[in-house]
Amino acid sequence: MENKFIEFLTKQIGEKSLGQIEVISGVSKSYISKVLRGERSTPKPETLKKLSKALSCSYEELMKEAGYLNVDNNVSSVSIGTSFVRVPVFGEIPAGIPIEMIDTSYIEDYEDISTELLKGDKKAFCLKVRGESMMPKFENGDILVLLQQEDCKSGDYCAVSINHTECTFKRVIKHPNGVTLQPLNPAFEPMFFTNQQIEELPITILGVVVEVRRSL
């Protein structure tokens, strides 16, 4: 483990006692003490997440300082072996009326995905569904795994940016004269944009859904 991370962790602990940190985080003070002395390897992401609850820094900061994150174009990945990588969940995306653009500077959680999805230097990220416009196929609270790309096929389920300020999750239907952002729930109205609006607003694809995960 690099001394740089130990120095960062020591600074974040500050004047807090290891006993206090143990109570808040659930990580034993004996383990923390060994980490600070360099007698243990770099804590795993699960442990860092627990520690972040008791320290004056975020989970993402701890992950970066520990050397887990390689940030590129707002998409981070954490290697956890040859078969899986850990990708970030960037908060929520509305499955309804578009609202404020998703904040990719804030990582809410991580999901483990197969490296098979990232062949060819592809990048992935996750978003949590909020709303009911994509029911019944997608429910409120579902986690979407998306491949980061700027185009899609007609019929793909996508995270779509509108005017660089709003974002929504819809099925993208392409037409010769424009594109429809189609909800699955008939209670919600589709949104149609002409080719001119696509260029001028603009309307851009942020990512295409390749997997959906639902808590039981």
C-alpha cells in the first residue's frame, strides 16, 4: 500500500478516535490501526464505503486515493478481477418528464458488471430509474447498466440529453424527419423532435441500456 494513501487516510481521521470510527463505520479499530501502520493491504472498496460514513470525505475520494478509480470522460471503472469490473451509479434518471441533467460528479454506488460488456474499449455506467413512464418493463428503483455512446439503433432504450440541461430515459424511435422519445406507459405522452431540433437543441444520446437490475 502506498504511503500517499496512508497519509490521506490519516488526515481524514484527524482528531477522531479509532473507537469512534469503529462505532460509526463498523470497521474494527485494530484493522484501521494496522492499515495506518502499513501492515495491511489497501482496504477493499466495500471497506472504504463503510469508512466513508465516519470520515470527512466521500466514498469516491477514498476510492481515488486508494488507486481504484481511473476517471475518463466522467465514467469510472474499478477492476475487481479478470471477469468483472465495478462501474458507478450516477444517481437517478427520470422515466417521465425530463428534469435537470444528471450529475456525473456524484457517484451514489457501484455495480459489478461482466468485462464481456466492455470489449473493444467500451465504457459503462449505471443510473437508477425514477418514475413510472417506462413501466411495466422498467420499474421505479431499477438500476440500468448503460454503454456510453453517442448514437443508437431505432428501438433502443436510452438515456437522452435534451439541450444539455435535461435528461430522460425513453425508447428512441428514429424517423426520416426526426426522433420520438417513446414511453412504455400509455399514461405518458411521447416527445417528438424534428431533425432541426435534434441539431439545434441539441438532442443527444448519453448511453444505451444493455442490462436492467431489480431488487427483489
